[in-house]
Amino acid sequence: VERALQARQGGFGETALPQKMTPECISHFRDRLLALEKEIQATLEASKEASGVVELDTAIGRLSRMDAMQNQQMALELRRRQEQQLQRIANALKRMDQNRYGFCGRCKQPIAEERLEVSPDVVMCVKCA
């Protein structure tokens, strides 16, 4: 991917954007998205217990119970964010199938491949984000 990017940019340092991503680039980003999706699903499965209901047990003190409730809320928020990222990944895969992946959802200009490398599920270019 890096060599294809360099060839299109004419070397290092330039920021020319491709008009259309090559099939190799699309395949690379599809693999990245699928690996990220698998990783998030495994994390969600492993963290089910942490976001469960906090039992009101009289054996633990009030501060311990508050701490357990705070930990539960943090786990729930993390879970919510991971579920949102899974949705963004699914949308990115749909955009690939529709040949719209790599283009900004707002201005329709190509998104820099460097940006996609960092976050392959992004929808907008840096200017529009």
C-alpha cells in the first residue's frame, strides 16, 4: 500500500490525492476493517460481566458500592463506544461495496490514505471533520 501511495504521490512529501483507490488499497483497508471488527467483537464478548448490574450487597460499604457503580458506568460507556465503532466499520464495508469508500461524505473529495491508515472507518476528510 505504501509503495502504491508513493507512486501516485510522485514520491515522499507531496500530498496529491488519488482520484480512485486501487483494488489493492481497497483490499488492504477491507482486511484492516475486518480485523478491527473481529478485535472489537472479542473485546465486547470478554467485557460482558463488567457492564452487568451492580448487586446491592450489605456486606460491602457504601463507598465500595459507589466505586462498583462507577466502574459499571465506565464499562457501559466503553461498550457503547465500541458498538458505535462496529456500526462505523459496517458502514465503511458497505461503502466499499458501493465503490464510495475513501471519499468524503460531505464534500465528496478523496480522503487521504494516511488518514484511512490511522482510522479506516472515517467518513470525512480532515477539512470537513
